[in-house]
Amino acid sequence: MRILLTGVSVRALAQSAVRAGYDVSCLDFFGDRDLPVQAHSVSMSDSGYETYDPHALVELAKPLDDDALAYVASLENHPDLVARLAKDRLLIGNTPETLEKIRNWTLLETFCQESGIAMPRILTEADFRTPVSEPDEWLLKPMKGGGGHAIRRWDGHPPETGWYVQQRVEGMAASAVFEADGTRCRVLGLSEQLIGRDRFGASGFRYCGNIYPLVPQGTTNGDIGSWVEKTTRKLTVHFGLRGINGLDFIIPPIGNPVLVEVNPRPPASAELMELAHGTSIFAAHMHPLEHVWHHDPATSVYGKAVVFAMRDVTAPDTTPWLTMHRRDIPNSGQFIQAGHPICTVIANGMNRHECVCRLGMAADAVREDCGEVFPTDTSNDIPAIPHPGTDSISPC
């Protein structure tokens, strides 16, 4: 059975699948150089598309002869496209019907209220009929967003179609990975999210990596692990979640975590758990809860960071990158626009600080290879993230 992997970037899931012995083909935007050589690969960028368009995936998939389908970001926001891609293919993961429900912010908020799960309040149309106090305490988000892209502080004006307003919550950004079979689930790991770090060329609320395992900074009254287990169980049963899923949440200084969103497909942080424990994420996605998860405590701290271009660059000869701790590698001579990802760097260390320092140095090395200038300020080298742009430790 050949499985089509598709979405904006399938490299991590493709490598996991091939390591586990699966036959896959790859269809995404980037067509990274480190996609498995065993996999047939089609990329939007090599097919004449200058920007990512999920609708184009359907057209590019038509001539591909695959038996099954597994998807990654951002197709969770397009259940109609998932349905079209899954026509005549076995669907692995969540159904379009599940996506319709779990990515409906009003439905999710209502369920959380009824189930005792804390979630930031979402403003409805009725709320905009009178001025909202303290609009800077709210965030404007795209309905079909991902990775923190385009999120910004709300200016108090009613949002346009395709956007919504959600209350801002102070705390540490974190995520969980769990597997589910529609009724049961198992948490595979928790990690810290890296948000808006200028060392990696990110800003604002943009996602730029993870640190695994999660080491909460400061104090909290809640048992984070217990909260995640209870929350994922409730979500799985109510929405019928299947395969590998992600949960984004905030850990406030005091009290239990606050749910931000559910990612009903394999999240980026899952790669670190496979690195740490050696168990295939893709195998768990294919056959959730049917394998033994080697969940011995990680002996090291693992991290990944997306390195964004700070100006337009052209990738050098990236052949040496294939043997380095770099992932999502561009092709030699590829043009990369400012604000777009150059590649992902991977690092590990004996503790969080060492891991973060190595990530920062790895990002600097990528920029040097591309002829980029270094960030002038590396002081926000990522301890916990109480709120984007507010933290600092001494640079490495």
C-alpha cells in the first residue's frame, strides 16, 4: 500500500513513515531536499506555484496513484479538500466531519465551557455592538490560521470575515502530542513552544520551535500532566479524534492550563518525541494505541527551531547540510524570501539552557552559510515564554 502524505510540509512525517517501513509519496509546497529518497515527491514550488495554496494540492494529487492519504498542516482548516483528496483513498487520521467540528471555534468554546475546560473567551457578533473594554487584552486571529501566522493584537474594531477575536492569556506556551482511536487516547509527550524569538528570525506570535520535554518555569497550582490527560480524553470522546493529534495550551503563573486550540493532525513537536524515544510517530498515526510506546524519561533535552530569513537570501550548496543537524533543507540555489523559513535546526543538551544555546548557535551557522547578518540582539534566548518578547537570559 502506498500512502500519499500531503500538506504544507511533509518532511518530518515522511521520514518517520519511511523509517517505519511504509511506502509513501510526498506532495507539499517546499519539496525539501531531505525528503526520503525512497519516496516519490511532488512540490508546488517546482510546479509553478509561488505561494502555498491548499486547493492546488487537490489538482496536483489527481495523477498520483496512491492507496491511502495522511495529511499535515494546514489541511485541518480545509475539510472539503481533505474529502476530495481522500476520494478513492483510505483516509488516515481525522475525518472531514471531525475537522468541521474541532476547528469551529464557537463549537469548541461551547464544548469547553460545558466540560469544565478553561479556554480563552471568543467574542461573538453581539459583543461588538458595544465598545469592548481593554481591546489590547484581546488577539485578532485568522479563522484558518496556523503556526501563529498573522496573529496580532486587536485594535478594537469588529473583525472582517475570516477573522475572530480571542482573549489573550499570559503564561508559558506549551503543546501536547497524543494518539487516539476515536474513543480512547494516550498522551505521548509535552513540550514547550518557542514563539516569536528573534534569534530565529520570528516575531510576534509566530511559532518557531519546541523544547522537549516540557520543564515548566515558575510555579503552577495544577498538575499539568493530569490536566492534559483529562482534556485529551474529553476531546477524543466528544469529537471522535483519531491518529496523532496536538494540543496547544498556556500554562499561567497560577492555576491550571488554558486550552488554546486542537491540532487534529500530527504536530511539528511530534518529531522531537520520536528522536527522544525512538518510537515511530507515523506507526502510531496509522495504528493508534496498538503499539508499545517506549516512554522512558528522556535523558537529554531535545529542541527544534525554524530559522526564518531576515532578508531575501539564496541558499548555498546545501549538500553538506544533509549530514548536519538540519531539516527541511532547501535545494542549492533556491531563492528564499524574507520572512520565509530557510530550514529547521535540531539540537539536544543535558538541560534546557544548553539545548536552547545550541539551537541558537545552529541558527547562527545557517545564517552565516546563507550570507545573512546576525540578529543584533540575542538576549531573548528563550527561557519560559510568559508573553512574546518579554523574556530574557544571558546570550550563549
